[in-house]
Amino acid sequence: LSRTADCGEIDVFSEDFSAFVFKIQANMNKAHRDRLAFMRICSGHFQRDKEYYHVQSGKKMRLSQPQTMMAAEREIVEEAYAGDIISVFDPGIFSIGDTITVPGKKFKYSGIPTFEPEHFMRVSPKNTMKRKQFIKGTEQIAQEGAIQIFKVPDSGLEEVIVGVVGTLQFDVFEYRMKNEYGVDLYTSGLPYEHLRRIAACPCAPKDLVLCTGAALLEDFKGRLMVAFGGEWAIGFLTKHNPGLEIADTLSV
């Protein structure tokens, strides 16, 4: 099926290659600590080692190790076509929702909507000497998209706030941090139930009028959010901050 971009619908039968990153997965091979970006080819013909353009970074690149996967088996791909899914090694360049095209084409495919988190937890490393591993783990897991990671604006990453749809995801997060990054965590639950993205702010974010139980947060892409303890607090925010625009959906 054709996919919509910011310039309109891209014909799946177009000769120009384009692809959309829909998944990031770290540590699929624990022996190598690799990180893969999975992309769906939306149009054209992909060829290994050919030069392509990463729209979000504005950089040209060669995808020299494209793979297809079947269970634990991996196979190098020489070429692929619209509808195929390939994975490439990701040194930290790609994010979910990124667009790859042929040089000269700069359109962006529409992002993937994500579910609003309903449960939040504050986490920090038990061992402060593990700070580097803690930051790496939280950033990589955030970039995968299933679990959302936030911090207080203008603060460091000594502690972060994890937002999930279901509480089982907290267990998954703790398990992965311990087993993949060697970090044991301190955790404490937070009373938030809703999250809204700030689309336009009439003042400095720190000057927003927030009700008791609300908090200003920042995601790993630097986007500002407000977390609330109840739906009534959303109305309070817009009423007491004229000109403020908030979005009730997130995308990656």
C-alpha cells in the first residue's frame, strides 16, 4: 500500500527508493551488543552499498550491511523492493519514524502514533558508578518506542521518569536494565495518569501555571510534556495559560 508523506501520497510503484523506520531494537545479539533499525521499503528498488539520504539528519549514507531475519538466522540482502522489510546496523543515527530516500528527495513519511502512557515511575541507579550504563540503557530503550522515558527539563539524567501503558512494562524495563546494561534500579511510583505534549507555549515553560499534581517533563527528543493526575487538570492548564496549545496524541 502507498504511504502518506508531508508532500502527499508516495506511489508504491515509483522508481525512486524510499523507506520508513518502524522499529529499533538493541542488544539482539548480546555477544556484540548490536542495535538494529528495521525499515519497510515503501517505494522503488533498494541496492546494497548504494548511497541513500537520511532525511531527519540531512546526511547521505551507505547501508553496507542490510539484512533479512528469520528467527535467529540473519542473511545479507543485496537488493530489495517495495513491501520488503530489511534491518541495518544503527550506530545511534536512526529513530522510529525516520525516512530514507534517494539523494535529492527530502520528503518525510508521517510518524507512528503512540499510546498515551497511563502509569509513571521514577527510576535511578542504585550504584552511582553505573551512571554511564544507566544513561545508555534509558536512551536506547526510549528510542525503541515501546516504553517512554522523560526527565525534568534542565536537569541531568541521574534519574528519569518512565511512562508505560501497562504496569508489566515496568518489569520488562527493570529486567532489561539489569540484564542488558548491568544496572539495578531504585523505583518509586508517581500519581500521573495522563500526558499531553506542548505544541505552542506563550511563555517560558517554567512559568506555566500548573495545578497541584501536575509536572512539566521533557522526552528524549527534547519535546515538552505535561503529566497530570486527573483529566480535570488538563482543563485547569488551558484555562490558566491563555495561548497555550497542547496535543492529545503523541507520535514518534
